[in-house]
Amino acid sequence: MYWVYDEYGSYIYTIRKERKILKRVLVLLLVLMMAVSLFPTAFAAEMDKDIVDTAVEAGTFTILATALDTAGLVETLKGDGPFTVFAPTDDAFAALLADLGITAEDLLANPDLKNILLYHVVSGSVPAADVLALDDGTMVETVNGQSLTVTFESGNVFVDDAQVTATDVMASNGIIHVIDKVIMPVTATRVMTSDAKGLIDGGSIDHIIDVRAASAFDEAHVPGALNIPGPMASDGFLSGVVAAGIEKDDEILIYCMVQPAAEAAADALLGAGYGNVTIMLEGITGWTEAGYPVAVTLKDIVDTAVEAGSFNTLAAALTKANLVETLKGPGPFTVFAPTDDAFAALLANLGITAEELLANPDLANILLYHVVPGKVMASDVLALPNGTMVETAGGEKLTVAFMGGNVYVDDAKVVTTDVMASNGVIHVIDAVIMPGQEATEPVPKTGDLGMVPFGFLALASGAWIIMRRKNQKAS
């Protein structure tokens, strides 16, 4: 039956019907708002877990989780991303250890561990559907700079020689695809400084690259070496390598006075497709009369600081707090070391003497707030997301921030990096950082649960406005 004979009556019926529907919609939205407010974890349990937590919770990636922690990559893979991780299972790692005849501890101590893990990570969120759309043999660049190969065989997908066994394990900051093998990037060979002469004299090296600045190179260098300042000193390292006529399959030996600089240069070369890179280890203190490098003999953190002559207050404080033996131990440790000037500024600000500072019952905690377990090089710090919280030896966390091209730990600027010691590394800072500072409340981001009720309210308001305008036009 149609109510067409009475146009006005038909319009009244339509209004009442739409109002009844709108009322039901509003009630449903209010119920959803209350449910999300009261039980937020039920709605966002899956979205809340990042790649690391998702892998840990699965229970089959314990070696991968340990390796990520050892390599200092946990915070990176807890960052915003998005990332796509090809994750080897514990069985895959067990097979690798058996093939190499090494222990898990040996693997975790491998200097290439970080590069191996980053070879399993691709920037961006790449679901299985996108992988299947690739051509057979497609090269996909990984976060370590090298490219893995995606192939298809008998209905299966392979990355290098590892079969993808499970896909699209979703995380809040990316996707995990499970693989049955650990895939290995090309890595650098490392030789002791004392053995480098044999390689050079034996003619097995095509090019020797000194990655120091030109001024240092001019003072002394290995005979026949090319001076191409490395990526830690120049943005033009790879273009310099190309300009020197070095081919991708040439044998390359790299050295520097600062070991991390040599490692960074090797990583850049490997990421660019140079497959035969050897790093001269130990660092260098000078050259023999014949022009060959002499290995450096490193001292522990305490002796290195004392010898520098600009950390007298720090050394006295370590002695007073009975931490000297600790920081002479095997470590490794990373120390953010305030200079004597930094301590002088602190004393002036507090209006106290050095003696009063050394008598402070919290002295040990203050000093341990400057120590991070493990060996964290400048390149590792620079790879952290801005605002990363790093746990110190005292149990509290300091904040790493980047501003104006500088690196800060809390409010102290890092002024010198990678002062090497036999049991760790020292980074020099210009202020004494103090534990126990209150953290600021984070600002809610889009997608935070705290914003969900407001989203529903906006949706309901929008629905009301649309319905009202529709009825106004009908009238």
C-alpha cells in the first residue's frame, strides 16, 4: 500500500521513521563508546603489540629475540616503522648453528650480528599479496643496504634460500613473515693488523682504502693506499670509490685509526654491492719505518679516562663510590663521561663544593646513571629513534634525543664519541646528567585509545547533521 494520496501525511511518516532509525543508531554508538572506554584492551589487543612483542609472544622466536637485544635492535623494531620482517624460527637458528659448528653464544658475539639481522628487515609494510605480485627473481633492498632475492618454486615463496612458511603475522608497526632458514648477507672479512702486511705483500688485495681525513692521511699511510674519507667523515665516500675505478668484484682492504669508521665504510661498500671487503682490526697507533700499521693497545675505561686528563672529578667520584673495580671489569660498558668543566658547572649550579658532591649518599646512583651495559657505538646511537629511552646500569632510563644536528642524553650534549677502551667505549658529554627526573606525559597520537570515544561522538554528530539536512531539503 502506498500513501501517495496524501503527500503531507506521507512526509510526516517519513520523518518519524527516520527519527526512529537515528535514535537506534545513536543508542548503538553510545553503547560502543561505553564498551571501548570500559574494555579498551579487548578492542586493541592486536594493534598494541609491536613486531618485537609479537615475536616474543609467539614463543618460537626466542633466539631471534635474544639476538635483537644483543645487537641493540629492540628499540628500532619497536619504533614506528612500518617494517616487514622475515623471521627465522628457533629451528632455523638451530640449523644454522649446526651447519656452522658454533654455539648460540658464538653467534651472538659475531661482529656482523646486527647486519645479519637487518638483512631480514625490509622498510615498509609488505603483505603476502604484494610479495606474490613481484616478478620471479626480484631483488628487494633490506635495511642493511644489501638486497635479498624473492623467487617462486612449486607454489612456494623463497627469500634467498629460505622458504616462507607463514605470512601476514600482523603487528602494530608492520608485518612478520616466518621463514625456515636464517638468510646471510655478504659480510666483511676481518684480519688482525699484524696479519694485514701478509695480505698486502702477497698481492691478494687490489685496493687499500684509508678512510681517514686527508690531513691524517698526509702525515702517514700504508704504501699504495687510496685516501677516500669514510661515511663517518664524508657523504661522498661511495662516489669516491667509484671515481677511483674500484670494481664491485675487486678485493678491498679498509683501515682507519678509529675502528668504527672502518666498520661503517665496510658496511657502506657491502650495501652498495662490493662483495670482497676486508677490515683491518685493532685500530692503528702509527706505522713502522716500512710503512705498515701498528696495532693499538687499548686500556680499560677507567685508565683511559684518567690518561685523558680531563676527567679528574669523574675519576675521583668513581673511586669514592667504589666503582673503579666495576669499570675495570670485563664489561663491556658504555660510559657517557662528563668532563671536569661539566662537573664544575654542576657544582656552581648547586652551590656546593666537590667535597660535598663526593659525600652525597646518591653518588653511586648518579655515576651509574652515566653507564649503559654493553658496547654502544655512535653509529648505534644515531640509529635510534628520537626520544628513545635507554636503561642505565643503575636501573633508570635516560633519553636520547637529536636536535640541531647534535645528540643529547637527557640535557647533556655529546661532544666526542667512540673513545675506545679495552672493555667498552666512552662518549664525552658537556653536563652531568641526574637520575630521578620526572618524565613528561606523552601527547596522545592519532589512533590512541584515549581518542576513540571522541571519534564515536564525532561520528554520531555527523550522522545527526546529515539526517537533519536531508529532512530540511525534503521539506
